[in-house]
Amino acid sequence: MSAGLPPKQGLYDPQFEHDSCGVGFVVDVHGRKSNDIVRKALQVLINMLHRGAKGSESNTGDGAGILIQIPHQFLQDECAKAGIELPEEDERSECKRDSAQPSSKYGVGMVCLPRKPESRRRCEDLFAGAIEQTGQRLLGWRDVPTNNEPIGASAKAVEPMFRQVFIACGENGTDDDFERRLFLIRKRVEKAVRNSDILDRSHFYLSSLSARTIIYK
């Protein structure tokens, strides 16, 4: 028996135990959002040198990130600068709240896109088509500020363009219904891009698409 592990029993065998990627968890037990939680989460990332994979360059990592609740006030202020009007956080829109999980009346997607303008435009057009097909409403796109100075040459060579897409709830239903529609949008656009003839379509990727959480890589 491996040290510190339970003995073999039933379907469990300690020989199959192995190290996995590092994960940190910082939370307010009352569900309150705060900048302090984000800062502590970033410190957790800094403290975990090995989070699953490391490239040949010391400054090219594994693309780790943090998952947080949607920062509505921040996004509302930033989107206003881009001419995007987000629903108020307590607006029910056409969706009715029935879930214990906090949710906004709009979804936010963290999207990696090809850097070539034509390829990026075609991916965004396919995204708009998936949104319309699913009965939701596209609010707009926001460029995400980035800083690539610290990353290695191999990472820069395949660096995508980071944009956020905002989608309004366009059909009557519950929060969970809206979350399912956002999932369906993601699957439809991923399939559409994968089956397209966009040469650099491999640069297209969604880190997250939800009305509850967002993942910053």
C-alpha cells in the first residue's frame, strides 16, 4: 500500500493514484463579490509554479486562469465605452429567476479568435448566426486588454485575439433555461467553425460562455 493512501478495496486501487494539476479555491461563504478574492486567487496562481504543464521556455506556461462570478458593474462601465448597453443586474428581462445560483440576464463569452481580420470576422459571423438560431440576441463585442510582454516566443507565435461577446436572454424561461441556451450556442459555433474552411480556425476557442461565471486566462 502506498504511504498515506487507503488500502485496496472494492473498485479502488491505490496504484492508480497520481498527481494532478494544481487547483486553488478562494471563496466568500456568503457569496459576496470582492476585489480581495480576485487578488488572492491571482496569488494562488503565482504560488503554483507547476499547474499541469510547462513548455520548453520558462516564460511560456500552460494557459492557467481564474474563474469568477461575472463582475457586472465593471463590465457595465467598460461596455458603455464600447457603446454596448448591458441589462441591469436585477432586471428579469424575459427570463425568470428560479435558481439558487446568482445569474445575470446576459451571458458573457471569453473568446479566443484568429488574429487575421478576415478570419476573425468570419468566426464572429458564425457566432452571430448561432446566437440567432438559438433565439437569443447579440449585444456586441468588446476587445479585452492584454499584455504579451512577459510571454515567450512560442506563445506569441500562436497568440489569438481575445474578445468578449455579450448575449441577451431573448426567450421566455428560467435562468437554467438561459444557461442551457448559452451552452447550445457554444456547441453550435464550435461545430460551425470546425467545419468551415477558415485556415486559422484552430485559433478559435471559448474559455467560457455563461450568465453566471467568466474565466480569465
